[in-house]
Amino acid sequence: MAMTRETLEGFLTEAFPDAEIILTDLAGDNDHWQAEIVSEQFKGKTRVAQHQMVYAALKGKMGGELHALALKTRAPS
């Protein structure tokens, strides 16, 4: 079963309540997503650390319900 936009958005807004989040369904199948996340929580963190924070927020769903996720993360300018 694929992960719906609502489910993915729920995980991300729970972990990053301050964030601006833009989700794009890359293949139209609820299975290949791009997430652009702008959050204060990313300030001073490397891109790798930012992405690890996002994966942690997904609570082990990556690779299961969520097949592919392209990430663009940054702190607000």
C-alpha cells in the first residue's frame, strides 16, 4: 500500500510544526514523492543531518509504504 499525501504530510508536520512543506507526487502513484521542507530546525545542520531528521520523522516507513522520497531541505534564509 502506498503512502497518501495526507499521511506523509502528517508525519512531516508533526516532526516539523514550524516548517513550510511542499509535497509533489512525482509519478502520480502516491509512491514517489518529492518533499521540499524549510524549517528552523535545520539551521546549522548539514544536508545529511537534515535528511536523517526527515527519515526519522517517517518512523520507519521509508522503503515500505513510502517507496521513494526526493528531499530538498533548508533552513529559512
